[in-house]
Amino acid sequence: MERYNITEIVKAAKRRTKLPENFNDLDEMTKERIRRQAQADDMTPEALYEVIKTQRASDLNPHGNGFDPDAIAKAALAR
């Protein structure tokens, strides 16, 4: 039986796909999901989307462990 590294499969898929540049470019279903999460987190949907983009970029960074709380905080506060 062949073994797969799920983490590497997910990272490869993320590298091949790009996130839309801004919140308004998302499809309606995704916008609604982000709106609900943002409301629960007491932040704007646009700020949450920036956090999502920043975290994704950080996750794909080959020069680190993928977690940069300062970058995430800056993205959240930028909105």
C-alpha cells in the first residue's frame, strides 16, 4: 500500500491556486462564510480575508514554520 504525505499534497494544491486579490472578488458562498466568521470574531470581513491571505502566504513560505503572528496581526489591524 502506497503512503501519501497529506500535508505536502495540500501545500502543492495551495501553490497551484491563487486567492482572489480582494474580498469583493470572492464568490457569494465564500463571502457569506467569511462574513459569518468575521461577525463571530468581531472584525470586518475584509480584515478577516486579509488575515486568511496572510496566513496562507505564511503557510506556503519555505523559509519557516509557516506561522507568523506579527504578520497576521498587521493584516488584521490594516483594515
